[in-house]
Amino acid sequence: MITEDFRRQATEIRLCGQRNDYSAEEKRDADKRALEFFENALESGEFTDSEDIAWLMWSISDLYALMRDSENLYKNHIRFSEHLKTMSDPYLFWCVCDATQKFTLQLGGYNEFWYDLYRYACEKNKVVTCENEYIAFEAHRAALSRHKQFKCGTMNLNFAMNESYRFLQQVKNSEQYEFYWLINHSQLMTVFGAQGIPDITNICKDLSKPGTVSNYCCGEWQKLNAPRSAGNRANVAVCAVINALIDTGCLRKAEDFYKYATQKGLAHNAYIEKRIGGPKCH
């Protein structure tokens, strides 16, 4: 059983929320210590609950992804995905819900492996339910995420696009529908050059709303498969739209959106400001 003390240790050793304060070498050393921590926990036999074991495996994959260790990530992801097959179908999305893990697998030549896992999860979860809605979205988002250095394959991206459309059709009554739609449209703009500039006016009203603090750790099922706060949805969606506008060459519109959003409560974003050539909010 995952205890609060174990969560505290896991959070501390992974430098959660503090990684920007450390050098690349310090983060790599911390990741190595964290990897040993989770491997030892998994091998100890102390954790017998399937969900707990899955989280330990997810954490190991995530650390390999941060370390850009494609080979060991691939090996761990095999045992992770096989373990998930012993659980109920919504859990199948757990091993395909993170874009960084996907990119590291692509780095090692395991793109088709990742998409095979994604296809299998989609096939087993054709109907969106309260048990799989949030984790399914994270998986569809990861499937449409694209790193310019790696090829996903046209068939894979088309499959992900169709699955995301199917998902959107089934969640029209969800309180998170606008967020889902904005993220999806932003990805379609970047990946396929989709036309049409989305309206962010409505969601910007939530930019100043506080986020919620989770008692669960990074990668835990209860954190991944849970609704996002209104403030988080607004911030993530608005940044996604602005970056998509930049990706598609609509720099002036991106500048206008960024200025409007910062006036409505969006925190200054160094990455966006660098991409648009400096602060545009004064």
C-alpha cells in the first residue's frame, strides 16, 4: 500500500516542482537516485496492489524518459503494459498518457511499439465513461503530440485524430469539453495545419482561478485520471493555442492572444515570450 510517507519520499527524491532550481547534472543524479528508489520498492515485494505496482512501473518509465534512456524505457514499458493487461480496460491508457515517454521511445526507434499500445487501449475503450474520460484524453493528447525530430507516421497520426474526434463526440456534456476541444484543435493546427483560429475569450475568464492541490504523486492513477481545475484548464489551453498559432506562422495573432491573456491573469511565460520575440504585454 502506498503510504503518505512513501509519497513524501517519492516527491522529494523526484524534485517535484523544483527541477528548474537545479543544474542538468544535479537533476540527472537525482533521477538516478529516484530510479533506484522505485526499482527497490518494486522488487521489495512490499507492494502487492495492482494499481500501486503500476504506478511504480510508470515512475520507472518516466525517469528513463527524463534520462533519454530509450532502451531501458522500452524494456520497462513492456513489463508495464503487460501488467496493465491484467487490470480493467481503462488502465491500458496509463502507459500511453505521457508525451515525454513517447518521445524517448521514438528516439530509440520504438515509435510503432508506442502506437501499438495506444491502438490497443483505444480498441478496449471505445466508449467514454466516468472511469476512463480523463486518462483517455491524456492518451489522445500524447498520441497527437509531435516532436519535430521524430516521425510518428501518417497512419498513426490519422488514427489518433479519428480517435480524438470520437472522444470529443462522446464528451460534449463534460464540464471539460471546451478544454478538450481547444487542446485538440491546437494540436491539429500544429500537426495537420488545420484552419480556423479558436476563440479563447470564454476560457480566459478562468485564468485567475486557483488550482487544486493533489495529495497524490506525479503519475499516480488518482492524479492522472482526475478532472483538472478550471484554472489549470484555462492556463494549459491558452498556452496551447498561442503556441499553435506560432507554429503555423500566425505570429501577430499569437502576440495579440498573449497580450489579452496576460491581462486576464495568465502568468508570464518565458517560452512563449522567447518565441514571439520578447514580452508583448505592455
